[in-house]
Amino acid sequence: MQKYENLLRESKIKVTPQRLAIVEELDGHVHMSIEELYEAIKKKFPSISLATVYKNINAMMEQGFIQEVKVPGQKSKYELTKKPHSHVVCESCGKVEDIDLDLEKVTHRAANLSHYEIKEKALVLTGICPSCKAS
Ligand SMILES: [Zn+2]
Ligand SMILES: [Zn+2]
């Protein structure tokens, strides 16, 4: 718990037991939707509402501590902010995983081709994960 408390303080986020619980869940599960987080947090704080979980996530997103992963055809997932990375999503079980892919070249090329100023670099690839493929 101390580890998470320090992390929040370093990001200048007010430490509350609910926020600590959210960070702990995200650290353990990597990517979670609001509903998944809510179900997990409710076990520790039975009186917490979905709106409160949502508010806490938004507050931590504003501080750049948590980031949203937009997944096609699924509800957004949330993760602790780390270095830029891409995602693969299993269309069978819905699992979201990180892939360490360098998007610099792709972004550069996209900017050249479209003449857009690219602001958000996010790449989500969908497919079938190894365990779904095996079963
Ligand atoms: Zn799968
Ligand atoms: Zn991720």
C-alpha cells in the first residue's frame, strides 16, 4: 500500500483509501473497465457508488496518473500511465494486452500522408489470443 501511496503523492494526487484501492487493482490487473473496477472496489468499500469510482478515475486521469485505452467494440479500459505502448485485444475473450511497439515511424508517415498534426498516438490491434486459439 505504501508504494501506491507514494506514487499518488508524487503525482500530487490527494490520497484517499478509495483511490489507493483503484490504483492497487489497476496495478494488479493492468487494464480494467469502470464496471470491472467498480465490482472489485465494492468488495472493500461496499457503500461506494459507480459514480464515485468514475469521479476518482477522472480526477487521476486529469493528473495523468491513469490513462484511458479506447478499445473498438468494447467499453474503455483504464490503466496506470506508463511509457507509450500499443495494445492487442482478443476478440474472443476480450483480454487487452500491452505490446511494446514503436509508433514514431508510423506517426511520422501518417502525418506526411494526411498532413494532419497527429496528437494522439494510440494503436489497438484486434485478434485471437494464444489461449483462445488453443482451445
Ligand atoms: Zn482470448
Ligand atoms: Zn496498456
